[in-house]
Amino acid sequence: MTFRRSSLALAILGLLENGPLHPYGIQRLLKQWGKDQVVNVGQRTSLYRMIVRLEEAGLITAGATERDERYPERTVYHLTDEGRTICREWLAEILTTPRNEFPEFPAGLSFVMLLPPQTACELLAQRRERLTKRIAELHLELGSEVDGHPVPRFALLESEYQVAVTVAEAEWIDRVLDDLRTGALTWTPGPA
């Protein structure tokens, strides 16, 4: 069975590399390690559905069910040898091959001509303010510590990348805002 790779599937396989976990433990570690900034784990049902799909594909397997009086029964999942192989293959593909991931912002930009230039300018200025806040948050994350020791750089590479991308976006928006404000960029609103 060919399994379509996803960030969530990769995260589950990657976490299981460290040992067996139950779904709640997977979700907790994703959030604790800040991986929820790059993997969407907001909906627990999505996590559970992905675990079922990974198990059906033979990439993980259910182990013992843990019982604790304070919590409902929890099935612990293990990474299979095939799951470990697939995880490594996905990592190699992701790290070597740029892919168009279809983010929303470029899609919104492709229809900006429906708005008056002044409205577009106001909205982009709001985005720029939010990007400034996000950059500050990411810089705080890069300086984080655990038990009084800095978090190792390898554990923060995705945050470094997010800083670089967010700074680049902010600088690009600054140039567009300048062009909108000076009239170097303008259009008549409406369908093209």
C-alpha cells in the first residue's frame, strides 16, 4: 500500500523513533517540543485518524493498552521497521526536493486586484504588524532553555527557518507597501 506523506504522519513516525507512545503522549510531545508550529495537531481527531491510517498501512503497530485510574485506557503504538524506512525516505525527499505547498497568502495575493489599492495597502500593513510580532515570538523561541540550558540548535532548525522566511516576507511586504503608497503599484479594482 502506498501511503501519501504528510507533515502529521512524518511527525508521528518521527516521535515513535524515540520509543512507543500513546496518542495523547504524541500530541503532548508535539506541543511541548514546539512542533505544533510546523505540524497541525490542533484537532485530536485528526491525530487519531492518522494513527489509524498509519497502522492500516503497517507503518506503526498497536502494543499494550496502558491502564491508569486517572485516565481512560491508552493504546501504545510502536514504529515498525517499514515505518522507520518510510520515515527516512520521506525525510530525504522533503529535505532534497522543493515542492509547491500552496499556502493561502499567495492565493490571496493572486486576487488582490479585486480590492482597491488603498484597502490592499491597509490589509498588508496589518499583516506586516502581525509578522513583526511573529518574528519576535520566534526569536524568543530560539533563545529558549530547558532546565537552565539552551535548547540545542538542531532542535530549533525549523524555528530558524521560520524566522528567515518570515523576515523575507516582511521585507517583501515593506517594498510592496512602499510601491502602493507612492503609486508605483496601482490598479483599478474589480475582475481582471
